[in-house]
Amino acid sequence: MKIADPLLAILQRHVGDFAAAPILNVSRERVGWTTGALARERVGTFLRFVELGLKVYVDDLTQRARCVAELETLLRGERAPAPAEAVAAVELSIASEDEVLDARMRARRMLAALGFSGVDEVKALTVVSELTRNILKYAGRGTLKLSAARDGSGCVVGVLIVATDSGPGIANLEEIMSGRYRSKTGMGRGLLGTKAIVDEFSITSEPGKGTRVSVLKRFGVRR
Amino acid sequence: MPADFARATERVPVIWLQRKLVVAIQVSLTDALVDRLKVDVGGEIARRNPVGLAIDLSGADLLDSYLTQALRDLALMAQLMGVRTVISGLSPAMAITLVEMGLELSAVATALDLDHALVMLDPGDGSSSPRLSAPGEVVL
């Protein structure tokens, strides 16, 4: 195991020999991975446990994301991550709290790869959290799409987050977005809060058909 | 399934320290996790009769509308049971995000870090200091 485990080698490079083995072993145990290859649908859960372990040893969010990205590349049998791949658009199914956590983790990694940091990163993550909750709570299932937002010359300027569901829709959308209406469940607060921390926000909803929320979050100019 | 089992039994630990309850959140909070925490803290308050409740968010990655409201509810619930609450460890980025979203924890006392939170919750009569046993005395 010392020589043969490429996962361990990646972890050792990021957290050192001392912490690498415990993180790997605990994550394997929690996900129930004893022998053979890890089932594809378990990869996300496994990586989340690894990330929890990494959090103890690595303060730098970007480095944590990079480590997890390397592990994921290996586990999913893809080739080494090119920058273009790290920022490739993803479409995630949201139908359980587990998938909400997965979406947050994927978003965190993508944001780091795109160049987000600090307040902008927390804001974008918060948006992901709000929109995925709305899907789960009001529609039961839906999808979240994350992609790089580019300017006319192709430079990455931010992230596009699109949440779509085929749920019951929002009957009093106008009232909610005007701030006059406060639901018991906090739907108004979540959507208005989301609108306040992004650069572009649009929502369409048809009762009985579903809801689509699309936002653009730019990141500040980095020194 | 082990992973689902781990998720279903996952909870934020509530620690009993110097007659206070300490909740240190070191994970990405979910709705289910924070709902479970409310129940756990309520039970611990009834069982322990603490002088205060400290909730430290230094390890949390984000607070959105639902989570903020849940934490505020938790603090109000503790207050109704006669226990003061201090929330600590909000990062600057999280604080700015909350303010801009119009979400507030205004009814709740806050502190920069857990250390300050514990000092704020001290009743000042020495009752929360660790008790040292005299020879032959058994301290429970």
C-alpha cells in the first residue's frame, strides 16, 4: 500500500506523510470502500469525506480544492486536469441533501479553478446553497448548472449559475421579488438575498411548469 | 449503506465546558444538520442548566438565509429557556455576505472568536471555574 496507492501519493504531496494515511483510511471506511475499485456513484461522497479530513490539516481553500481535484481525476479515470477542463461546465442533479452537499463541493472546486477568492467566493457559494435548497424544498428535484462566464475576448470574468426545476412554480413571483411578501418558509428572503449579492439575476416561473433562476457572479479584480 | 448511514447519524457535537454549552461548527452545514442541532441543544439545556451557549462558526464555509434563521431561532430558543447565547467566529467574507443579503443576527450577541464568547458568557462569580477537589473529596 505504501508504494502502490496513487491516492495516498497525491495526499502525501498535499498534506505530508503523517496525515495522508489517516485521511485516506477514514474516508475509505466511511464510504464503505474496502476492496477493488470505488463505485462511480460513491466517488463524490468519498471525496467529500476526504475534504473534511483535509480541512483539519490544510487551511488554504485553493490548495484543498486542488488536492481533491487531483484525486477526482484519478478516481474517475480521466486524464490529468488541464486548466480548460477544470473550468468545464457541469450539470448536477439536485434531488437529495447529499447532492446539495456534492453541488457545494463541486462549486467550491470550480470557483477556485476560475480564480474566485474571498468575499466573491463565499457569495457564489451562498448562491449555490440558496438555489439548491429552493429546488429541493419546493420542487423536490431539479438541476444546477455551473459554467465559466467569459467576456467578448474569451477571458473568464466570473461564473454562471443556473438552477432549473419542473416543480409547482411560484404563483406570486412579482410580489416576492418586490420585497412586499415574506413567506413563512423564507423563500422571499433567499431569492432577494441572492439577487443582492450577484451581478446579474433573472428568474422565470410558470405555475405548474417550473422555475428557472439564472445568475452571473463576477469576481473582483485580483491584485 | 455505510455512507448514507454516516450521513443519517452525522451531528454537530454539543460540548459541556465550564458550565457552558459549546457548539463548534466545523462542517458545511445542511438544513438537516442544523435542525438536528436545535433539538440536541434544547435537550442539553434542559439536562445541564448551563450559564450560556456559545456557537462558533469559524469552521463553517457559508451561511445562507435558512441557516442564518435557524441559528437565530436556536439563540432565541435558548433565551426562552433562560440561557444567553453568543455566536462567534464569523469570517469577514461571511459577515459581508450576510449584511448585503439583508440577513441579520441582530437579536443575538456576537464575538470575534470563541475565547471572547466564553468570557462574555462568564457569570463573574467564579461558579464556572473548574472545581478542584480537596483531598478525599470526590467531585462529580
